Amino acid sequence: MRILLVEDDKQLASTLRRGLQGEGHAVDVALNGVDGHWLATENSYDALVVDVMLPGLAGDALCARLREAGDWTPILMLTARSGPEHEATALDSGADDFLGKPFSFMVLTARLRALLRRTGRERPVVIGVGDLRLDPATHRVFRAEREIVLTPRQFALLEFLMRRSGEPVSKATILEHVWDFAYDGAPNIVEVYVRQLRKQIDEPFGRNSLQTVRLVGYRVVDDSAGGEP
């Protein structure tokens, strides 16, 4: 996922960013509500993690503005304020879930995966395309019974494409979701990672599941079911 983290505690924001990046996510960070709202409206995200108490624009107000504008990106609200009234306020402002501080990073990532599964597209716990299986929770990939070890970025790219099985995805869209706002390198980084993935998930098995769609981008298909090269 590409995630926007809006958190004014610099140490916590840095820790969460490193942890989420270690899980293979692309993460943009805003340290106040105004910057968070701007990033959320200028970029496409798979999920937002927003603290309630933010300078400039409170987290619940930020959430409400996005919902009023028709933006229904999943939002996980963080807060140090406990109690049913605070939780209800966060949810009523348009948040999809609520997590009180302090919290376990394991629980945070599990809740983000749950939010992703609740969106309109079918999002099973374990993603499968033919005999290629990817488990976001354990970060494991298998071709049939053989495990394939990937780097976090390779994993993120494969997950993004497998969640859109059969659908051509442009390089620009991949860059928007798999790399973060700070990336300013060449767009051909996508081609580099696609080549790496093919060497991992296809070539050793005589497969062609990660395909190039001419003038469009890339797609993952079940090549054992008649996918076109």
C-alpha cells in the first residue's frame, strides 16, 4: 500500500515510517493537519493513518473534510484520548477504524490490512493468481509449494499487481502506489523491479505470469489458464 501518515510526534512518525517501509509499504509523512490535508488531496493513497490531535487542523476535522469532498480512502485514526466519546467522535467524522495510544505495531499493520480488505475490490486474506500465492500478513510468496523470497519493494510491487489480477496497470500508477512522494528517480525503476520479479516468480518455473502490456504497463495473470503473452 501507499500510506499517508499524519502525526505531529516526529519520533513516533519516524518510527512508524521505518516500520511500515520495512513491511514493504510506501509512506508519506505530514507533521501537521494542514500539510496532511494537502497531501491527501494531491495524491492517491490506499490508506491514511491520522492522529486526532494535530497542529493546524485536527485529525477529525481533516477526516471530515476529505469525506465531504467525496474522498473515501480508508482512514485509521490514532489518539491518546481514550473513552467511548472520543472514539465515537473519530468514527463519526468519517474514520473507518480507531486505535488508542500506546499501541502495538503488529496491531496497527493488521488493522491496515483489514481496512484494505473492506474496500470495494475483492481483497482476500491470501492473494492467489493460479498457483502463485502471496500472504500480506506473513510476507511470504509461493509458487505451488515452493517459497520465493522477495525484498520488501519486490513484494510490494507483486502485491499491487496481484490485487489487480488480469488488469493492465501503468508505470505511473505503480510509481504512485509502490514508491513514496519523496522518490524523484527515473521512472524506469519500475522496469528494473519487473525484471527482478520475473527472474524470481516466472523464469525458474517456465512461466509468463508477469506480462508487459504494450503501450500500457504490466499485469499479472494465471498463465496456466490461457493468459496471452
